[in-house]
Amino acid sequence: MPAIPSPALIGPAVLGGYVLGRTTGNRALAGVALAAGLGLALPRWAKRSPVLAAALTLGTVGLVGVSHPLSQRLGPWPAVLTTSAAAAVLAGVGDGLAGRVGSAGS
């Protein structure tokens, strides 16, 4: 079974975390959803480069943080959709870099 691309894990984890946190009123559950998505993508990135994995994790968490002030300007749904898409793009870049790092070392 082929591996699920990281964007298909990270984008929904950010969006799902928002929905979960909003519907339950428990923001910690939003963090659990994000951690689950990162937990599935992180080993792939870390296998290629721990620095890449750390940078992508910080970038994803940073985007979630950006969604809060962005929601003041755009509204909650547009902000979370924008940051979910950005996180998915970042994960795709990470997958591409992980592949390059791996092929350069082989």
C-alpha cells in the first residue's frame, strides 16, 4: 500500500482540528488532531532529515498560530481554510525535499 502524501494528512489535520475544537469547545482536542497529522507525516520527513522534520513541524504549528490573528481580518472559516491550504502546500514541499534529500544521499 503506497504511503499517503503528507499534504493529505496535514491539511485535513489543521482543518479537522479547528472543527473539533470549535464543535466541542475543547481547544486541546484541536491540538490532538494536529499532532495526529504531524505524527503520521513526521517519520517520513525525519527519516530523510531531522532538520527538515523540525522545520516543517514548526512551520505547520506556526501556520496554526497565524490563523488566530488572520481570523480577526478574514473571519474564522476563511482563516482556517487559508492556513489549512498553506500547511498542505508546506507539507507537499516537505515531501519533495525529503525525496531530494533521500535521492542525493543514495
